[in-house]
Amino acid sequence: MKKKTPKLMLTEVEREALRKNKIRLHEIADIDVGVLHDLLGGTLERAKELKASAEFQMIPSIGPKFSEDLMKIGFFSLDELKGNDGAELVDRMEQFYGVWLDPCVEDQCRLVVHYAEQPSSTKQWWDFTEERKQYRAKYGYPSNRPAKSWNEVE
């Protein structure tokens, strides 16, 4: 199966370093962070973010915005997502942003955990909609869930 090409916000210097080293964007997900850092220069943190974004975007139906969301709540690899709970991840994101998020975000959270544990999966985020609905019907949402929705924020 051909890997998809991640959308990465690269500087011109980073693009040139990748070209010079004959590295394609879809290969970044498989490069060690230290090696990527050495190839790109810049900071180790930047190499870590680029690798994470590329790795997360290899998951079917996951794009750059959601990859960014995962990093904002402290995840930088699929290995770090193993053993987590999709409902807890969306709860953390909602606390981080201070608003409740579109329900499909929880479906995406469930997908990334599933994919971290079953990397050959071809499931998409919408394959987790029914699971989310059943879970929330049974357990509801945390009492500290933000009152304002994502679409009420400017």
C-alpha cells in the first residue's frame, strides 16, 4: 500500500534539506527524530513535531489539524497513544481548548488509539461513530465539560 503524503508546514530551509537528502514527505514518519534533527538542523523539538505530524497523518482520515491537536495535548508518536482511551483524549482536548468539540473529534480520537494498537487497520474515523454514541449514552460526559461549543468561538 502506498503511503499518503502528509501536509507539513515546512520552512524553505527544511524543504531544501529534505531535497538535498532525497527524502520524500511520506518518508518522514519513518525517520528517527535524532536523524531528522541532524538532517534538518533547527531544534530537536521541531524535528519531533514534524515526525509526529507525518506519523499521525499516515492514519486513514487523519489530517494536519488533528495531528496538531494531538501534539497540543502531549502526544508525539503512535506508541504514546497505545493503551489510551479515545473518550479521555477528547475530554483532554476539550479542557485544553476550553470548549466542547464536534463529536467527530471523539471518533478521531478513538481511531488514533485503535490504529496505534492495530497499525494495519484500514478503519476511518466514522467507523467509530456508533461506538462513541453507545459509550456517551451509557456514561455521558464529565461534569467539568466546557459549556461553550467549538462553533461559538470566534
